[in-house]
Amino acid sequence: MFANMELAWETLDESIKEKIKNKKAIHSSLGAKFFIEDYKAMESNGNYDEYSNEHPIVRTHPETRKKILFVNWTYTKNIVGMNKKESDEILNEIFKHQARLDLTCRFQWTENAVAIWDNRSVQHYAIADFFPGRGLGHERIMDRIAVQGDKPN
């Protein structure tokens, strides 16, 4: 499942845009902890330390120059300089907005299919329908390639 964060920014309520203008948010590496706990049988490097970074809530794509919502429900924990209640309310509104069906696309996997996306402007959610005895029940083999990116601004 993919969600277009350029379109998410363009269609975001103007009052929320104003509240998050020039703001940053804390992103925590422990956001995916739920995944580690649910799939203990999966191989891990054993590193459970927390790493966090401050990123702009809205970034500019370095090539298209379009604005992009740069937060997500898994890793974004709070808006810098805002009390927790207000930060949580705004982030929850944004997360609901990002999940709208008109912003998303579900990739139809077929034999030998390849999916390539730009992590700067698209969010990806892997729907776990490939485990044995679950959903489609097909084996999923994945090679991930990450290109060194730029610093979000």
C-alpha cells in the first residue's frame, strides 16, 4: 500500500497547515517496536537502542520542489515546541488524513513483480498477507536497495 504525501499536503486543511508551518517533529527508531514484538521469529540484528532525529513536518522534494508531509504514525512521536496534548491532536489529524483512500494505491503483486518508489514523497505500508497460512499464503522474497538521500528541508 502506498500513499502520496505530496497530494496529502496539497489537500490538508489550511488551519492544520498553518499550525505546522516551519515546525519540526521527533522521529523515533522505536516506532516499529510493535513489528519486532509480533514477529519474534524473524531475524533481527538485535539492536533495540532508540535513535531519534528531528525532521521538518513538511519538507520540499529536492527535485520537484513540491511540498511533502514528512511525518508518519509509526515513527513520528511529537511536534517540537508543542505541549503533548496539542501535538498528539494535530499529529492524529494528519495521520488520519494521510490514510485517506483517495491518497493511496494498493500494488497488485504478481509473479516477478517489482515495485520502486521514492521514500521522500510516498509512504509505504507492507500489508502482511504473504505469511504462510495467512491471506494469500505466498512466499515473499524481497531485496531492498536504498539510495543515499539528502537531508530533509
